[in-house]
Amino acid sequence: EADEHILIDHAWSEIKPIKHYWRNSYRELIEKMWPYIKIEGEARYDRGERFSWLKILKSTGAALKLNLINYRGLYGGFTGIALSLIRTWYIFMRWLSLRGYERRLELRQKEQHYGP
């Protein structure tokens, strides 16, 4: 049975509790992240963010440093390093999700202009 934890998401102007459940494997953790990655592109686009390779490199590199060094994942053995890499992978994938969303929008615009 999963342990339930309530965290506060400070990114919102009002406090909204988020339920987080323990995952029993790295596979379960990644499977839980995947649906969020799929919707990240549109959400980021709606917030005015746009894809660039420079941004993906900067933010992924910053996430890796933050997780391994600042949050001391490097000193957490295999688990600390693995979780740091998974979090960095998530940052990378949400940028690719934005890229995919932008490309789908461009394709729809071309189809509307030129036809299918």
C-alpha cells in the first residue's frame, strides 16, 4: 500500500495540496511521469514559452547540477544519482514535449493554408 504525502505547491497563487505516493521502482516512477510529459508541451506553450536548443541545454545542465550538487544527489549513492538523472531526464523531456507541440501546431497551420 502506498504512503500518502501532502506537499504544498508554492508555484500557485493559492495553496493547493498535491498528493504524492511512493513508487516501488524506477520504472513505476517514470511511468507516473510520462502522462505529465505528454501535456507539458501545450501547458508551456500556453504560458508563452518557446522551444530552443540553447534553452534545453541550459535548463537540463542546470537541473543536473542542481540535483547532483546542490541537492547532494551525488552523495546519495546509486539512489541519489539515479533520482537526479531521472529528474534531469524529466526536464529534458518536457522541453521536447514543447518542441513536439510547436511542430504539431506548425503542421496544422500549413495544412489549413495549403490543404492536407
